[in-house]
Amino acid sequence: MNPVILEAMQSCKIDSASVLKTWKEIVEIESFTHNREGVSLVCDFIRSELEILGVRTKVIEFDKVGPLLIGEYGEGDLSECILLTGHMDTVFKEGFIKENPFRVEDGKAFGPGVLDMKGGVNLIFYILKLLKALHYTKPIKIIISGDEEHGHEHSNQGQLMLEESKGCKLAFNMETGLIGNSITVARKGRIACRVATKGKSAHAGANFSDGINAIHEMAYKILEIQALNNKYKDVTFSVGTIKGGTVANAVPDYAEIEIDVRYNDVDIKETLIEDLKQIAQTSKIQGTTGELFIDGGFPPFSNKLNQRAYEFVNAISVKNGLGETEAIHIGGSSDAAFITIAGVPCLCSMGVKGEWNHTNREYALVDSAIERIVLITDAILESEKVKSFLV
Ligand SMILES: [Zn+2]
């Protein structure tokens, strides 16, 4: 590992124990994505940690969701600015921490959001602490969103991240790191949508023939939507939830499904929506109606800008004895999409490494925290030698 960084780590007293202390604190402030107050409390914590390090912060509040935090460290030209991004919300409801408290067992840290992605946000404090100790004064921007886990459905935080990213030199999204030393350079886009069908309710015994069954109609639609999986290369359609009807002895007048669509090519998005709309609006059961609702999603995170940045960070990893990395494309979406749309090369999955995010088995490897702090700090120091990462 870079001896200059190792020496600074010693003088700043950065080690697994110190990293775990704030990691525990941040995990213990529960911040379910739909709990505005919880997310705001995490934002307060992050803000105060950043301000101690001399970061100038700004918090943008939203009515329905947690805030967006923007921080600026150092001075200088925007073209020299390194961007560190993340999100402070989790998928775990308040109270889950009681059954899954923050703890370390066999080198693995557990707790709600320990991996996705409080572990990654926590690294930002130590990267900045090291850079400060090393008298690094070039600009660094920090953007942390408060509603990533539900796709910024009730806010324009994705768009704000895009605007705030513009002109930066290189970005690291501190998302869930992957076991096996991979760095994410591309992710599929996502469309989150629903189809609802309406029919006519009637008593299933006394007035069966007066009813128009909305669930029956939905059954046809589900088969048609799932069949779209055979139509396009690298596009997936998954009906994820279903609800409808009220009681068994009434013909149901309403049914609803939620659909998750993943795609690579931004140009195909409208065609996919049109296909779903056709299915939603074309009835097989006479008298039913159907409608498609688009609830949110993410654009694809493109790898087009990221090759040079990836090669650069891979070389830093090898130089520090952290091994060769692998550039991968994955299905899950992230805020990295907005950054590449802004024209900034961005590497994703740069947070602590682990597995099973979004489940009660979620864990992060404690040792990966120090590895990632060294990797990203050295990459920032070395980035001064590169004029631009755009190929
Ligand atoms: Zn995440």
C-alpha cells in the first residue's frame, strides 16, 4: 500500500476500530427510504461529520422524502473536481434494527444498510480525513441523496444530482461493493410501473353473470407481459406483485400488478412503455378496462465514458497490492446513471464489499473498509496527474 497514505492513516489514527465506530453510529440511525424523519437524522449526522473535516455543506429539503446533501471540500477549478456520491436511505423499516442490530461476527459487519450503503458513505469521512492530513486542497464534491431506494419517485433528486455533477472530472459512487474485487462500469436502466384492471363487482353466487372479473383479465395481461421477455435482447420484464379482489365470494372489480423492467439502451425505453401500454389497454374479457402507470425508475448507467477511469483505478489497485479488479455490467440500477448522463466518468460499487443487500442476511467485510479507503484516497491523489478521464 502507498506508504504515504499508510503513514497518514497512523498519524490520523484511522484503523478498523475507528471506522467501525462511525459505521455503527450511522447504521444505528434507522433511515427507511419512506421515513423522511429518519433520513433527515442520518443527514444531520453526515453533515456534522463532514463539517468537522472542513466541508462546506448545503441541505435541500423535500416535502415527502429525505433531503439531498451537497458538500464541497477544497478549492479550485471544477475540471479538477472529484465527486463522491451515495445515498443515506435504506430499504429497512424502522425497528428492524432490534432484530438485526449492528454487530461484527467473523470479520463481517451486520445491520440494516451496513452494506447498502452506510458502509460506503462512512468511508467518505476517512478519505477526506486522509486527504486533509496530506494537505490535499483540490476540490472534492460530495452528493448524498435521501430517496435512492425508491428511485427518487417523489422528488427531483436524480435530476439535481445530474445538474450538480456537471463538469466534474471523475466520480466514485460509494454503492455496495462486490465480493471478488469487481468495479461496476455499467448498469441496466429500470422502469417501475403498474398495470391496473377494472371490471364489475357482483356476488359470486347470486349474481355471477352480472360480474366482470378484473383478476381474470389481469391473468391474460400477466402472461402477455412475461412473454415480452422473448421479444428483446437484454431486456427483462418481471411481474413482481399482484393484488385484487376483496373476498372470495365476490367477482372482483379491481386488480393491480407491479412490474419491473430492466434495459440497457436508453433509446428503447419509449418502445418498451408503448408495448406495456398496448397490453394494458387491450382487453380480452369484454367490459374490462386497463391502464398503465409509470411510477419511476432509473436511466441506464452507461459504460461509454468509464473505460479510462476504470483502467486508471485498476492500476492503482494493483499498485497498492489490492489485486486486479474486473469491470462488470450489472442489472441493478444506481445514481451513477445520472452522473454519466451529466458527462462525468463514474465508477460504481466503490463502497465496502459484501453480499445480500436488501435482505436480513446483508453483511459487509470489515477489512474491505480500509482497502477501499486506501484505493480511493490514492486514486484521488494520483488523479492530479491525469488531465481528463474522458476517452
Ligand atoms: Zn444502494
